[in-house]
Amino acid sequence: MKSNTSWGNVAGWYDDLLETSEDSYQKNVILPNILRVLNLKKGERVLDLACGQGFFSRQFIESGARVTGVDSSTELIALARARSPKRIAYHVLSADKLEDIASGSFDAITIILALQNIKNIAGVYSECRRVIVPHGRVVIVINHPAFRIPQHSSWGWDETQRMQYRRVDNYLTESQIVIDMHPGSKKKETTLSFHRPLQIYVNTFAKHGFVIMRMEEWISHKRSMKGPRQAAENHSRKEIPLFLMIEAHVQ
């Protein structure tokens, strides 16, 4: 079974997507919401875990926070360093083994659209607990596990009811799924996605001394073009969220 989950081989494509696309979920949905939830204060110490090429790290620094970014991909960290001001410290480390990070170093930790690509989430939560200060907070954003299950969820159309619906084939069963990282490319690059029901994320937080303080479900910003299904498609987007945010504090 494939074990590599790094995005290093598609670092250039991923960087281009986040930096040039005006229609990305990262820019239009995740960014405004994560900044609102964090409400960062000047001087707060933030760890952007699995930071990729630093898209969110650079936004956090604009709030006056002191930011550190960590990712397991050497290629993505190289891009992050090239794009970022020197005051952001970047490290090539696995999210479940932060050996270069001292205990009690951060007031807040973010893990944005990454936990679904990490096998050892218990190790990630354990390291978060170690490097965060008492009463610190961890904010995760994931693809909504109830509605976005790779290869086991899809949109459907009910012609009789003139309604778009979301089909979910499996939810409670954990699964490890091979994902095409760059659909449409001649050169296939794959990674692993790990589906887990919501209870796994919540209960693993609890086992590591965290208390859930807030949860939000975020919808798509996109709208359908004019046509016979426009109203139904737009209604579905408003009712079925794509992303889940969980904020947890240290007890």
C-alpha cells in the first residue's frame, strides 16, 4: 500500500493554484473565515501546521502575530520561504513529530485542509498538546467528513422532484483512499486521503486534553450559471457544507 502523503511532487502546481486563482476555496471561503475565527492579536505566537507553501502563514503575519510554519514537504517549504517575509520561521517537519519545536511555544495552532491527508492524527494531537501553552487553542479545518468522502459521496439529480441531492455511500467506516493530486495531468501524482467520521476527530481531541469550544460548517462561495438546474444547485450549496471547522482549547 502506498504510504507517501507528501505534496512535494506537485508543489509548483499547488503554489500556482493558491497564488493565482481568484476562485479558489482557500481564498474565498477558508481565508476570511479562519481570520474571523482566530481574531489574532499582535504578538500572538501561531503555529501553522502542515502550512504548505505558506499561503495562510503570510496572512497571519499581517495581523501582527508571530508565525511559524511547519510542513513535511521540502519543496513546499522552499516555496514558502521564497514568498514570505523573513520574520516567518519555517521548518521541514512531520506534523506528528515536531522534534525541533520546544514545548509550550505557541498560543494558537492551525491545521488547515491537512488532517485528512495525515495518517497519525493521534500523534498530531499529542504534539499540539505538547507545544501549546495552557489554555491555548487549536483550530482545524477539514473537508466535511459527513458530505465529502472521497469515492463514496457525489451529487445526484432527482428529475421528478427537480432537486439536487448529496449521495453518501459510507460514513462511519474509516478508510484510506488513493487520490489523484492533479486531475487532468498526463503525469499521475497520487496521495492518500484518510476518511474518518466526525466522532474520531472529536474523541481524539478529548483523549489529548482538549475541549471543543466551537464548530462551524462552511459552504461553497460558487454559484451556478443560468439554466434549468440553477436554483436547485445554488440551494444545495447553501444547505450542504463543504468544510468543517473545529476550535479546541487545552483544558
